[in-house]
Amino acid sequence: MTATDAAATHPSRPTLFSAILLALIVAALNVGLWWWGNLPHGPNDWKGPIGGFALSAFQRYQNPLKNDFPSEDEIESDLKLLSRYTSRIRTYSTLQNPQVHRLAEREGLDVMAGAWMDRRLDNNELELEALIAQARRYPNSITRVIVGNEVLFRGDLTPEQLMAYADRARAALKQPVSIAEPWHIWAKYPELADHVDFITVHLFPYWNGVSREAAIGEAMDSFKALQRLFPNKHIVIGEIGWPSNGDRFQYAQPSVSDEAIFLRNWFNAAKQQKIDYYVMEAFDQPWKEKLAGRTEAYWGMFNADRQPKFPFTGPVTEDTGWPWKAIAAGLLALLPMVWFGRRFGRFKLMGRFFFAALIQLACGLVVWSATLPFNFYLSWIDWTMLVLLFPAQIAILAILLINGFEFTEVLWRRSWVRHAGMLRPDPPARQPFVSIHLACYNEPPEMVIVTLDSLAALEYENYEVLVIDNNTKDPAIWQPVQEYCEKLGHRFRFFHLEPWPGFKAGALNFGLKETDPRADVVAVIDADYVVRQDWLATLTGHFHDPKVAVVQCPQAHRDFEHNRFRRMTAWEYDGFFRIGMHHRNERNAIIQHGTMTMVRRSALEGTGGWSEWTICEDAELGLRLMHAGYELVYVDELMGKGLTPADFKAYKSQRYRWAFGAMQILKGRWDWMTHKGPLSAGQRFHFLTGWFSWFADALHLIFTLMAIFWTAGMVAAPKLFTLPMQLFLIPVIGFFFAKAIFGIVLYRARVPCSWYDTLMASLASMGLSHAIARGILHGLTREKTSFVVTAKSRRLGGSNFAAFAPVREEMLMAIALLLCVVGMGMAYGTYYVESTLWMFILGAQSIPYVSAVVGAWIAHKAGDKAG
């Protein structure tokens, strides 16, 4: 069947109604997923007053570390708000915001006033004097005082120093005096109790790593243990609460719903047990994030804009804005889903549903990524990073959709629309004359002779063979080939070019000038290929269709079965020709390869011959012929087999060359691919997106270098470099798993190899990531590079150390990432979900580099073992 016959009948497109119905079903599932993720929780209602609040009155963008303090009006507004929920507040410093006590008296609020104590002894004297003065001045509002907040916990003073301060306050004041410390400090220094009138304890089950479900019980146990320790002292819980956002700590997860459930349950439990307490804290304090980590900013019962985070009665919803986000995600995906369902009705229903769901998932992630930052108090640096990383996330989703489209078409097509196969041989009178061009440079003569023998055995009448040796210096290499061509007779002509410009394209252009005038078709093969006898006889019939310019067969390999390295690379190559080429062929957008290809001579010469400005002249020619309106036929038959690269250095250099050449073509033919013209939308799609997976390798390298830098910062300067938010981590991890699943499933469905070969091919493919990344980045920033012929005989040997010479950079990257994982483990452990996810990502980032090192070692150990 020819390419023009290949528009085989396929089921008619579904109606617009059915496409809309499918899209609406997926959109409804999207809403259901958002609803399920925000199911309301039902803690006990709370309707009474709250015991008290710890108060820091700094507003959203204020920071005491920068001497930026709230105004009197702002403090008064805060106190008015709190007076609706409680009659008591607690302060931490008397020197900061001293007007609080006067304003609190005006609002009828009871104050437990604090003096801030730390290593600054002069400042401690000022704080103590101010506390005494304020307590004397406002005896009706300041009913209790606290000398020092977690001073011993921080190690700022000795117990003796702190007790002396407390004794001075007790001697000067009528109000009861206390010291505020966590539970274990009171247990460690029980003598503190002799110097206070009551005990103030801080209870934080969150910082003990306790799950929210067990948190109330843990807090009560600590409180009762303190009662047993000090049975004659009144105990006040000076701070208790739960954060609404930030980093997970062991089993403790910060969230709005967890904060709501904990506090509402605590209010009821404290009322029942008649416990004296202050909630930590009234308002979120974003400035604390830079001081003590992300979680410290989110302890308020009100957010920094003074809005309550949750209701006190009824169920609690984690994200009250989820319906709007779900609707936005659904609307964003609706038209693309309808278009896809209508345009690709030839796919099976499961395939249309799968890809529509993938579109919806991508749009949901876009909405989630765009709105999640507003749940955090981000600095301008954070927003700058978001602005830089958000396009990268869009690119990740785009690559996922492109890979998902290939996955869908390959697995759930009803049939290939453009399918071409072998034809019955024509009689000699109808056979097009074929000129076979074999360009070689410095190739082992015995290998080339095997190729010539296979060409001499072709079951075809009308052909010639031009062997074009290009710049081989050593006569001992090219002269045996010349002599053998003379023995094979008049069909075989040999040319030695020295010096000659243009690399392989230059040699092939020379061959065009020497081609027999009778030739209608020019065929090109590599110097290591052995072709089937019926190659020309069963395929040249496709050229009877005047629209056909190229007939391409897969690049296949031989003699690899018993050489582990050659075997893994052979199956790695096979994946593209079994999967990607079929996918591209559906829209007449195959990548032409410089071997096992036949080209209509008039089309080749009429469009300018082989391009010498790119090192991927074959792929550029295919694109140029498509632009000229020709059809390219892909026949998935193994009509010839060559040798795989001999070692990892050759394997890498070949893929680097392909990536570099791809970028040359992308830059040189950018207008063709981005503007309407002779190229169809499908052709432009494939040539723009076909290399996106390689762009992902370039992004991988950039992201890895950034990750190493950021990890070093987190370990060495944790106050400046914080743990990345899940916003950045989840899409990256999801992309990693999706790509792995897509690749393995497609291999198992399309490539006739074992599970072992599938995994080894994956190892080989991942080991090329760094070479591809360098090829992409160099191709984007440079005009030219040297054309390195892929060696088919080993160049590396000697010591085991020599095996790793081609992968020095990959080894260094792998070692750097390993050190990052170790550093993260020592600095953060697995206490935070973010640190665990980050270590997982660092490990995942190392897989391509480790794969390259393993591949180089396998190549070294496999040696020259033949298949």
C-alpha cells in the first residue's frame, strides 16, 4: 500500500455533541476531585469566649527587625477585634509597643504583660524597669506579669540570672509574677517554681511531631504531669496552638483544617478541665518566617489581613475557594477537550477519555500552581522565583501533554491512518534506476566490504553504487575499499576526496554530481549496513506516486545479542522507530535518517541538495521536502542492519550531534515551523514538539545545577535558603513518574523485547541525558560544531579507570547530588515532607548521571564481544 493509498478508511468523527459530552464528564470529574480534596471536617462547635490570645500586633508587611512597628490606630483596631472573642491578651515586650497596655485598658482587656529577656543585659534592665513602671501605672489592666519568654530554652541566660530578675519583679509589684518556658525546662529546673507566683508553660504538640489526632491528648498529658510536679502552683498555659501552613514536622501536618480542629477541640477540653490558657497566637506574623522558618508565620487564628481562618461552628473546609478554582480549571480545559474529542474521533473511547483527563489534569495543575502562592506570605524574592519557575512548570506540563498524545495515539488508535508496506517487485522495465550512495570516513575496510557484498547481492537490475571516501588520510584504510569496488564491476564506483568540505553532506553532494543520468532515486546507507536482497525491489514501487519523495526504513542493528552494551543500545534505538516514527508518520512528519533512505532525485536536486550548514543534513532534507509539498513514506520493515556504536563515547557523541543538529534546524527553519505555509499544522507540531523531550534534558541539567546550588545554601545558610514549597516539588515528581510510566508501557506494547531489555534500554536512554542537554544548549548558542563520525569499532581500552573517561562530567554531577542528599539528611532528616521530597528529587535527578556511569562501565566490560 502506498502513502496515497494509506488514507485508509477509519470510523467517522464523533458528533460535536458526543465530544462535548465527554468533555463535560471529565470536567465534572475534575470538580469532584477538587470537592474530595476539600471535604469539610466536623470538629465540635465552639460558642463561648476564648481563654486568651498571645498578641504580636505587627501588620502584614511590618517587621520589628527592621524597626517597623504598628501605629496606635492599628493596635487599637486589633484590640477591638480581639475583644469580640476574649477578655485577655498576653504581650512579650514592654519596650515594644508600650501603648498596648493603655489601649487594652480602654477596651476592657486583661493583660498578662511580658518583659523580653535575652543576652543583652543592658536591654534586660530597660525591659524590667519598663515592665514595673507599666504594671504600676495600669494595675487594672495588667493583672499578671511574665519575666522572660523561653530564655532558658534558648540558652540566653542561666537559671540564676533569670530567677534574680523574677525576684526583683516580685519585690517591686503587687501583681503575680511568672517565667514562661516549655514543659521540659520546668522539669529540668524545678527550682524555678520557688521564684514565681504561678507557672507559665508552653505546650506545642506540633513541635513534638505529634499528629493532630493525638495532639490534645499529648498536651493534656504534659499539663497533668506538670500539675503533679508542682501541686501547689497555679499553672497557666502561656502558648498553645497549631499552624495553618508551613512545613510538616514528623507526624504533625500544618493546615487550616488541622488548626481549626485542634483549637476547637482544645477550647472545649480546656473549658471542661477549667484550664487557664492563651492561644498562640492572635494574628499570623509573616516576619517570623525569616527568623525561624516558614511555619512560624502561620500560628495566628486570624491571618495577617485580620480575617478569621475558620469558623467556630459547623464543618471546616480546607480551601474555601475550591469551587472557583475547580470551575476555572474546568473552563480552561473545556475547549481543548472538546476540540481533541472531535478532531481525534478515530481514537478509541478510552484513548479520548484518557487524553481529555490529561488535559484537565494539566489545567488543574496550572490553576493550583497559580493560586497556591497566595496561601503563603511570600517575599519579593519568593515571587521572583515563582515568576521564573512558573514558565518551567508550564513547559513540564506541555512536555507531559505531548508525550501523553503519543502515548494515546500509539495505544488507543483503531488503526494507523498512514501505513505503507512492502510492494510486489516491479518487472525490470518499470524499475526506477537507483543510485546508492555510501559515504565513509576512516571506516575499517573489512566493515565496508561486508556492506558492499550485501549491495552486490541485491535482487534488482537498475542500480549503481557510489562509494565516496571523504578525507580519510591513511591510504591503508581507503585503498582496500577502492580495490574491492573495482573487483565488484561496473556498478560500483569509488571516489576518494581529500581535502573536501561539508562533512557527510559535502560528500553526498559530490555524489549527486557523479550520479548516473538515468537515476530517478538516490539511496543512502551507512558504511556498516548489511541490506536485504529485496530492499530496492519491494520498496521502489512507492515512487510511482509522484507525490512521494522519500521512502524511509528503520535504522536497525545486528551482531548485538551477546554483547551487553551493544544489546542495550540496539533496543534503545528500536524504541523510536517502533513508536515515535509511527506517531509522526500519521501526519507525514517523519524524521528522515541518513541511512536506509531513498530520495526522489528530482526532489532532492530541485530543493537544493544536501544542506552543508547543518550536521543533521538528513533530517533537514526531510523537512525541506515536506515544505515543498512532498509525501514521505515510512515502511517499518528491517531492510538493513548496521552496527551499534562501539563504546559509550561513540554512543554519546552521536546523540550530541543529533541534538546539536536539531537545534541548527530549529533555528534555521524557525519561520517554516511557526507560520502558516506549506507545512501542515501536524507537521509543524511534530517538528516543534518532537524535540521537546530533549529540551526536557536541557531543563534537567539547568534544574540540577540550580538544585545543587540551592541545597548547598540550605545546608550552609538555612536562614537564607529555605526548603522549596510543595508547589515546586509535586509537579516535578509527577512528571518524573509519568514519563517513566509512559516510556515503559509503550516499550512493552510496541518493542519486541524482554522486560530485561526494556529496562536496559531505559538505562541506556537515561545515560544520554547529559550529552543531549549539552547538544541542545550548544546548538542554541553556537552556529557550528565538528562532525564526529560514530565509531563502530572500539577506541577505549586499558585500565578500568579509562572506562569512565567519557563520563567525567556525569560522574561529577552524580557525586555532587549524592553529597547534596547526604547533606540534606544530616541537616534536615525526614522531619519535613519538603525535605524528604527534596531528597527524593535529588535522587531522581542523579539517575541520568548514574545511568551514564553504569553504561560506560557496561561498555567497558562488554569489550569487543561479538553477537
